[in-house]
Amino acid sequence: MAKEERLFLSGNEAVALAARRAGVALGAGYPGTPSTEILERFSDLGGCAQWSPNEKVAFEVALGAAFGGARAVVTMKHVGLNVAADPFFTAAYTGVSGALVVVSADDPGLASSQNEQDNRRYAVAAGVPMLEPADSQDAFDYFLAAIELSERWGLPVLLRMTTRVCHSKTVVWPRAAPSPPGVPHFERDIVGRVMIPKYARLAHRRLRRKLAEIAAWNETSPVNNLLAGDQALGLISSGIAFMHAREAAPQAAMLKLGLTYPLPLEQIRRFVAGVDRCLVIEEGEPYLVDALRAAGITVEGKPDVFRFDELNVSRVRKIMAGDVAPEAAAPAERPPQLCPGCPHRAVFETLSKLQCIVAGDIGCYTLGVLPPFEALDTCVCMGASIGVGLGLRHVLPAAQARRVVSVIGDSTFVHSGLTGLVEMIYNPPATGHVLVILDNNTTAMTGLQEHPGTGRTLDHRPTGRVVFEDVARALGLNRVFVVDPLADRAAFEKLIVEGLAAGEPSVVIVRRPCLLIAEKHRERQQAATERSGTE
Amino acid sequence: MTDQVTNVIIAGLGGQGVLTAADILAEAAFRAGREVKKGELHGMSQRGGSVTSDVRFGVRVFSPMVTAGEADYLVVLAAEQVANNRIWLKAGGTLIAPETVDESVLPDKRTLNVALLGVLSVYLDLGVTLWQDAIRGHQAPRFHEANLQSFDLGRAAGRRARGA
Ligand SMILES: Cc1ncc(C[n+]2csc(CCOP(=O)(O)OP(=O)(O)O)c2C)c(N)n1
Ligand code: SF4
């Protein structure tokens, strides 16, 4: 037998390694903190990985691969599952022939997100089994368990991670992978895969039967662990909250849940009956508490103040003590800023000077909201800048409507701005509109990933490129301009002034690479030259 | 036992090498056969905001996060970040502030992170060769020499600080 390996990996790296060892044929996703490194590492390890335009497309590509009998993974941050929710729900009905693991990386505490939604509720809503790793070892093991579950029951499986599990590094002993993947091939199954009402009615019942079977299996499954301890206090926990709880109360009896949907209710009932006091320690929404109480199991939950923000050891101690005194403020932080010399700066200086009402979007450029610019008036979700800008234009008095501008990044435009552009052409406001696309040649916010507008694949090889000005013109827009605001600030300002006055929709594409990607490109160029020089 | 856990916080600003320093420390502890966990928040860190990373090692470690008021060591890379990060340090804990090393003697100012690890290394029982291997593992080869030199300068400064 090969010598046992001992590795030190982040949760994301552990998932990538497990995916590689399990013979996953395709990994698709869209970048989003804290999930991004999974596919990057999977690719580095030799796996076939791709960035799709958005999470919905990535999900569908992975689903197709799993229909074809392959093992597939799709990765996204929590809000990405909102975008992919449509196929997610119905894929639970169709099921899969191979395996499909859906990684959702949630962000309790909002380290880098616009909300702190708890995607455990999605597993329940869609009827998709869910595993919650607590560290990198779990991330590795549970990924393999997800593959096995997915193949055994022919269902997609949700691997629900959180920021601290994704980004913390812990020791991993890789276990042996499950049986090798099957050979992809197409097998016709019209009743199972074509969700017309007649067949979907059958599929809904089939899904519920499978979930009942999985619940029964979960009663004795190896992914839930009972840790003996003092019966005065019993703790039920899952994910990273387990680690904080174990540290805060090492003497307590514990039930660590790994497969948290469908729940092993009888095992939990027995555990609760065996302890004097039972407390559920969970981060985010009271998902476990609600589910257990609905099943008639009496447990204590956390006070509502602990629903907000992430947990840590001292907060768990407070939950155990019922201490709801106001918490000490976190250390003051210096907020991030647009890099000195960032091309986005010139844009916001100009929009601020022209007193524009700016419907903004998500990316580095969201930092345009902070001083000295304070030039962003709305930011909701990726792509919303265009719809929100148009809606404002439709109802505001003309003098105000004429000041409204939508600002969107290049990666965000491909993600969910294309349909907004179509809306602008189809339902143009009476005053026209101005859409500014910030084409900095990268997805900067999440760490410089490629996207369809860069014309390079996830691993930076050349591929087809979506050219924004060609798209806008082909859709029938007359006023389409490309400008570099650092090279000619006055020209940029003039385009905006004219666009605001035009009375018909305009698109202004601001094309100037992000400083960091420009440097990356120089480094890659240099490395390539050095390589070819030594050959 | 949790009481045998060593808790370290490394703090600074984006671009200063906080995360690399934490990686090197965690790797040295890992190579020493310890149970290690390293936590960090990175997302907007490239844009110059504050960054902290937690490294915990010992026999048995559960949470990847250091609890406020329980850090044994606080290593800070930016003078302006000392005051706000003090809350991490336990009573009697050791603060390693940027001025512990004389930046002007470093071969490269960007190696301040590794120099401060040199200071920290004087307090921890992790072998010097483990540190050196970890430094090589987390830096491009052309930076090895400068970093190893800064690490030694940091060790010398650490011995002086500890003796004083
Ligand atoms: C649905 C969804 N997926 C992913 C993210 C994470 N995310 C935030 S902004 C962004 C893209 C930023 O790229 P771009 O629009 O090119 O702007 P830049 O950061 O380069 O300025 C991503 C991937 C998100 N917030 N929502
Ligand atoms: S990373 Fe790039 S896009 Fe983001 S602020 Fe810096 S220069 Fe601008």
C-alpha cells in the first residue's frame, strides 16, 4: 500500500482534490467568494474545469454531463444558487444518470457578499440531499460521500460550505476514492428526463420516495457522529459551528450532523432523550431548530442576536450561557479602496462631477460608493444595474430621469447584463438611457478570473470572445462607443454628456485593463518567453 | 488538550504579505507534525483594506479562529494596525510590532512579513530548518535569498527583544 499522505489544505483545495480523485469529468461554475478556488485548483490538478457566463448555465452544463453518465461538479457562492435555482429545483425531479455535486459556498458574516442568506433552506425547498462539512477533512470525505449518494439515488447532492470552511486550512488525510466512474453514454429516458406535467407528476412522487429512503439510510450513516460526553449538556451542531462548539464545551455530549437534509430524526430524538439539556448550535438561520421542533423534538436554540454574523468560540459560549448583552465591537477595519490608478476611478470622478444618478452593480467598481466618489446610488445583485436604471428612468420626472446612468462591469455584463440590454432596446424609456460597461478585461473582484469577454478559458488559453460593441450593434443600437478614460478623460466625459442628452439608448464601453490583470499578463508573457527560450 | 494550543494573529494591510506570512507559519507547524488550523478572511484584501489571519497549532485544535483576548502572539505588519488589533491579545501575550525590526537593514522592504516571522520564531519551538523550508515553499525561487536573509535578521532582532 502507498505511504499515507498527510496534507494541509483549505476546504476548497480539499474539494478539488476529492473531485480529481473521484474522476469528475467536468467542473463548471462562475467565480464568487468564497467558492472560486475550487475550480482553479481542480484545473491545476489536471481536471477539466470551465467558467460559464453565470451559475445557471454552469449548472445546466454540469447537469448535462451528469445526464450523460459522467461525474460532474458545479461550484458557486450562495447567491449564485439564486441564479441557478430554476434548474436546481427541477433537476431534483429529473435526477441524474452519473453524479452531480452542487457546491454552494455561503458567506455568514458577509466577508465579501451582498447578503448572508442560508442556503440550507434551498435543500429543503428543492428536495436535494445536503452535506455540511466542518473542516477540510470533512470537505474531502463529504465530497466523495456526495458522489456515492448521487449515484446511488440518482439525485443531485448539495455540498453546503461556508467561508470559514472554504478558506481555512486544516490537516487532511485523503481517503480512498469510491469505485471508478462509469463510462459516459446516452441512454434514452423520456419519462424520467422530459418534465412535461404528466411526467413531472410522477417525478415529484419519485423524488419524495427517494428522500424517504435517504432519511432512513441517514439514521445510521457514517457522516453523522455521536461524541460521548457529560449528559448534563448535549449539543447538536453541523458545519463550522461544530468546531466552535466542541472547543467551547469539550466536555459536552455532542451529535455532529454531516447529512443535514434529510435529517436523521430518530437518531436525534434518542440523543435528545439521553441528555438533561439539549442545545442546537448552528450558524445563520434557525434551520435545525425549526426542523427539530416541527418533528416534536424539544431543543433549545440560540437567541436571535446570534442569527446575524458568523459564530465563533466566544459567541458559542454566550449562547450556552444565554448571554445576550451587547457584544464588543469588532476591531476597526480600514475599508478596501479602488487601487490607486484604477481605471474605475476616472469613471466615478466624472459621474460624480456630472451629478449622475447611478444604478450600480457588483464588482470592484462597487467601491465607487465610498468617499471620495460616493457615486453609486443602488447595488442589489449582479445585473440589476440595467433593470433598476431603466425602472428609475420610466417613473422619475424628466429632469431627474435624464441624469440616470447604469454602470456594470464586463464579467457582470456577461453574467446577467445581456438580458438587461435587450430590455433597454425593447422597452426604452422616453428619455433614453446610458449604459456604461466597465471592460477591464477580467473579473477583478473575485481574484482576476477570465470570462467570455476576455476570450480566454479558465486556464488562460485563447478561445472564442464575446465583443460587447458587436453585440450591442447587432441588437440594433445606434449609439455604441468605446473609450479609454485614462487615455482621454475629456472624451469620456463628452460621451456621457451627449448620451444623457440624446433621448435614445446609448452604450459606452470603457476599455482599459485592470492594473493587476495588466501585471499578470506581463508576468505570463515573460514566463512564456523564458520557457520558449530554454526549449 | 485545548490549553496546549498556540494562538497567533497576523495583521496588516492588503498587499503587505499577511496571508503569505500566515501560510509560512502554518506550514512550519504542519511540518513539525502539529495539528494546525489557519483561518483568514480574504475577499477584498487586494484593495488595501485590513487583513488578519489566524494560525492555531497544538495537539488538538477545533475552531480555525482565534478568540478575542486569547492570542498568545500578535504580529502586526503596519504600525497603524497595532491599536485596533490589540483586542486579540491575551493579558501577558506578546506583541510583535513592525518596528521590532529595522526596515532599513532588510534586503527588500517587501520581506518585512518574513522578518517579523523571524522575530516570532525566537518564541516558538519550531526548528529553524522547518521555517526555512516553509519560506522556500511559499516564495518564488528568485525571492528565496532575500527572504531567508530577512528571516535571520528578524531572529537576531527577536533575540534582542526577548533578552531586553
Ligand atoms: C450571483 C453572483 N455570482 C457571483 C458573485 C460574486 N461576484 C461579485 S462581483 C463579480 C464580478 C466582478 O467582475 P466585473 O463585473 O468584471 O467587475 P470588476 O470586479 O472586474 O471591476 C462576482 C463574480 C455575486 N455577487 N453574485
Ligand atoms: S483590482 Fe483592478 S479593477 Fe479592482 S480596484 Fe484594483 S485596478 Fe481596479
